[in-house]
Amino acid sequence: MIDDIIAVGKYSCLFICSLYGFLKLTKTKLRFFNLLDLLVTIVLAAILHFATKNLKMLVPVGFLLLTFLYCLRFRRSVLNTTTVSVISCGMTIISMVAAFILSIPLAFFAFSLIKNETIVDCATAISSSVLQLLFVFLIYRIKRLRSGISIQSNNGTIEILLLISILSIFLMTLFYTNNIANSPLELIVLALLFCWLAFIIWWKKHVTNNYQKQIYKRNEMIYERRIEEYEQEREKLIKQNEELSKIIHRDNKLIPAMAGAVEKLIENAPDKKEFEDLLLQLKSLSSERNRVIDEYQAKTDSLPKTGNYSLDAVLHFLDSNAKQNKISTEFKIDNGAIPAALQAIKDPVDLNTLVCDLGENAVIATRHTENGKIFIAFEINNGIASVSFYDNGPPFDKSVIENMGKKRITTHKNEGGSGIGLMTLFEILNRYNASYRLDEKPDRDGYTKCVSIIFDNLHKVSI
């Protein structure tokens, strides 16, 4: 009985550490009701202990499986939950080993002072569990893990953590396996286990690589379209400059000459009404001159400048994409909004991805709307930057709102939508603690909804 209680206590500590790790890695804020998870860990520990009592080699697999099943309640994608659960369990096992090693001197000291073996076992288990909790807390204070992890990240961190975690689970399985050389069943179970874990890594890299290919392809499309637009603008400018130079060359001689002649005539003429025709001609020439110059100014690039070339290219891409779908666009950029946004998002690629994804979503939403229009505003309020996307398309589907940021979902699959852009958006929001707000009754007239990203470091989601 005492042995069962000690085992359940040890396993409860394992589940506490793994759930804490999952919350930290996914950057989920701890709330008061998370205290109920402590009771759940005891239940999970009891299930694990009694289910594997006669087959200890299944302890690591059962620990990982129960952690994964319980973490599904946080409503993240299955791939994301699986990846983070493996890493969380691996870090927990590493902390358990470190705590066990440090508790060995304490166990020897306890054995020398206390003769009751049960008391010594309880004291050793408690000290080891306390050290394990301390190690787990310190692990997630490491800078690389403190801000959580992103499944879309491609800096190699997730792959390294997965390999370390899988290795730790493998070694723990070997530790609990008796006479593995003479047990083919155990070998088959181990092989299946690690084939499954290897499949997780392969699938994660496959999804990441596919998304990166989409990003590269879209960026290439943006730059190619921008180059094409520059070439077209260049040809138009050459023609406009030729036309304007001819008129200016003519007017530079004709208008001053006529003005001088009129001045002399007016000086000597007793009746100025005789020169009304000449004055009208001068006014007509001047009007034509102004008209051509105004047309030239109107044909130049009217989009506002952000001060960031890559972000300007994204806005041009969205504007061109909207015009191809007969959607009107309007942009607003407050002074200081772009530097403040780039200060909040250290990587400009993330800001470009965010703007491009939400802008394309607005284009898709208004594509079949009569007199479709989009308004994109970079604003700053009390030093806090934000970017808002207004459109007059239909409201979000209920299923999209319910699964927003939790799993990939799209209502535009026939038009090439995959839902991965919205998932990436929430990955970026998690990475920079930005807030998301969906307003289906925006204060701007003529628009049906507004999606705002606020760089306030609060990581709130409001609908």
C-alpha cells in the first residue's frame, strides 16, 4: 500500500512538471482554475501506476500518452499538441534524472540516520520530487524556452528539443525494461514507439517546409509583380515626361512672350477690352498646362510610404491583388506607427507575413461582394502600435471563430485557402505577446468587420 502511494506521488510530480512545461512552451497563461489540474495529475498518476504495474516498460509511453490526451483540452492542433507534449515529457524526464542524482547523497544520509525503511523511502521520494519541481522551473527560465516555442519556427530549436526528448523517453523505456535481449515483444513495442516519434518529426518538418515554400513563392510573386509594376510605371513616366517636356518647352517661350506683349499693349491701350481674346488665350494655355501637370501627379504612385521597402512591396502587392478583383483599397499610416510596430516585432518578415496574410484574407472575403472595399490602417495610440484590416465582406463563419488559432480551418478551400495563414498569425501573436481583436460592428461606416492586431504585450484575444 505504501509503495503504491509513493509511486502515485512520484508519477503525480511527473504529470505536474509535464503540464507546467506544456503551458510554458505554448505560452498559455496560468490561471486560478489551473489548480484543479493538480487533482487531475493525481488521477492520471493512479491510472499510469495501476495500468503499468505488471509491465513497467510501458511507463514512459503511458506517461507521454496521458499527457498528450489531457493537453488536447487546450484546443490546439493535434500536431502542435503532440510536438509540445513530447518535448514537455522529455524535459520532465531529464529533470527527474537530475533530481535523482542529486538526491542520492540525501538518501545515503537518511539511511545512516533512520532505520525505518518506509520513512527513508518517503523522505527520498519527497526530496527528489521537490528537486525535480525546482529543476523544471529552472529549465523553463532558460531564455530559449522562456518565450515558448513555435511549430513554424525554422531555427532548429524544435528539432533539437525533439531529439533530446525522444532520446530521454527511449532511455527511460530501456531503464524500465527487463532482459530486453530475450523479449521480442518488448523490442517490437520499442520499435513502433520510436517509429511513431520519428514520424512526428518528419511530419512537422514536412508541414514547416511546405509553408516556407508557400511563403517563398508568395514573396517571389510579390517581387515579380512589383518589378512588372515598376516597368509599367517607368514606361508611363517616360511618355508623360515627353508630353510634359514638350508643353513646358512651348510654354516657357510662348507664355512669357505673350504676357510681355499684353503688358506692353495694356500700357499704351486706352481701352483694355480689346485684348480680352488674348488674355483668354493665355488663360487657356495656363489651364492646359495645369491640367497636364495635375494628371501627371495623379498617375504617380499614390500609396503611402511606410519607410520600409519590404513592407511597401507588401502593400503594393495587396493593392494590385485587390484591383485585379475590382476591390477598392485605402491605406492610412500614422506618424511613428511603423517604427513602433517594428520595435514590437523584431523580425520584419513576421510583420510582412502578418500584413500579407490578413490583407489577402480581406481580399478573399470581399472578392464576391458588390463594391468591395478594404481599408488598412497602421495606427499608434499612447505609444502602442496597431494594424487594422477593415472590409465590407460577409462576417466570419461560426466554425472559423470557434477554431481560430486552435486548428487549421478554412471556408475558402475551393479558392486555394488552407487555413495555415490564420494558424501562423496566432503563432506570431504568441511569439510577440500581441493582442487580437475581431469587431463585427466597426466604428468606420461602410465596413462590416475589422480585424486588429495590437502590439501591447498583453496577448489578449477579444471577439
